[in-house]
Amino acid sequence: TATATAAAGSMAAAVIETEAKAGLVTEKGPHVKARTTPYLNGPERLPVPDDKVPWSVSWSEYAPVEYVAPSVEQQPVWADDPARISDIKFNTLDGKVNRVSFQGQYTVDKDGRPLNPCGRTGMCERGLLGRYGPNHAADPVVTRWKRDAAGDVVMDAHGLPTLEFVGIKRRDNGEWAIPGGMVAPGETVSLTLKREFGEEAFNTIEATAEQRADIEARLQAFFKDGDTVYCGYVDDPRNTDNAWMETVVQNFHDEDGTITADFKLHAGDDAGDVSWMTISPELQLYASHANFLRALQERHVQLYHKKKTSDTKKRRVSTDR
């Protein structure tokens, strides 16, 4: 019934909110990378001007290019069966598959396909994405302050502390990105975050049992408490009118640098390379990742100065005594 479906949807949304504490960065303006043409290893999209992106704007001549990547057509376990689209329960928890969007309730068209809540992309069907509707991912951002040989925090040209993060170079397109991956059906976001970071930044897939146990013990402690930076739609070049990326981005910050000093980074799984990278205005990353990091940097810089001010006041009080 409609009541049961709504209840299930609310339950799934509650699960998401429990894992992703609110209050975060938001995307602004029409999606751009989701209209990138040609599509990744695929055909050209129909060009969509900015003013025609919203579904609320009438465009009777709109004829998006239909495309499903060969890897998705082969029906891997992570992909929906298009022949059974009428059985899919959108806007709710569909078995173990989370079909709830962070953007809220999305529309399903006359053909039974969900419509991208952020508007037209110039391409319909699923492209490289396995699921119709939201394809949920989790992206761990591991950060620390950049330090010099003496152990002091390095300041940039504007006198602001320099923040570093662990970045990976994607094998599929050569772009640098935040480590991360898809949330498997029934898997919690917290588990995905730890698993993906281990696979891509430490190559736990090829590690020995002893090495894997050591890595997992380190990550278990470090990944115990994360700060949610963003949860929602991702302006991703894989997006289409009927399938799109959404993510939970969580930050794990090593304030004094003592934990991450022992990290031996080793690229693995989907990563061709891995490195500590500096967050700067010139930073170019895959999808919306640079936006997440700049917002995160601003937050950490504010906290850094707040802590410095507090420490200075404490020293003054101690001296006065």
C-alpha cells in the first residue's frame, strides 16, 4: 500500500540520517559534469543549456541519447535487470537496496524510470551506473596538517595553515579523487568507508593475512569517529536522466599528525596511484570532490585558529597567576 511504502521510505531515510549527521555542504547551480560530452567511453550527449536543465522548464523537443555501457548490459550482480524495472520499489528501501535519495522524493516517468532530481543530462538510461535512481557511495577524506622538518604546521602565502588529504588517481580516467566506492546492498556507510580506504590507499586486497590484520587494526581505531562533510547528489560525469551518484563524505582528521605518520600508502583496487595532496584553490579533482575539500579546509582552518586563540588565552591566564 501507499502507506506501507511511505513508512518504508521513512525508515530508509532514518537509516541514512543516522549514518550521516546533518548540517553540511550543499551543491549550488545546475550540474555541469553530469552534462559532460562525450560520455565516458560512450556516445555524445544531447547538449543541454543551463536554462533547460530543470524538469520544471518545458522542452517538448527534448530527446536524450539512450545509452547503457557494455559492462552494465552484461548484468553484473551490482546492476538492475531492466526487464524487471516494474518490480523496483523507488523512493524506499527495496529489499537490501537503498533507493532513497538525499534530495528527497524523486519523480518516476511514464516508462517507470526515475528522473534525476537535479535535472536533465542529455542522456537517458543508466550509462555506466548499475542502479536506476540513486547509486549510493561513501567517500572517506583522511586529513592532517602539512608540517615541515621541525614538525611545525606549514603556512601558505596568505598565512593560513596548509591541509593535506589522501588522494588516489583513478584507473578509469586518470583523474585524482577522494578514495571511495559504492555502498553494497545491506552494508553500512561506516563499513564502506573503512573498506574502500583500505582497498584503495593500502591495497588490502593484495596484502598478506598478517599485513591485512595490521592495516585493519590501525583503520579500526582511526575510523571510529568521522565528521560528516556532505551527503547528497554528486555532479558526476556518469550521471544520466535515470541514474545518478549520491554520496556520504566523512572526514577523519589527524590533528597532530601522529597517527597518519605511520601510514604506508600503497595504491590498490581502482587506484593507480595514492599520495598525500595539498588542498589549494587550484586543486582539480574528479566530480565534486574539490568542492567538498575546500569546504572542509575552511572548517578546519577556523577550528585551528579558534584552538590557537584559546591556547594563547590559557597561557596568559597561567602567566598572570
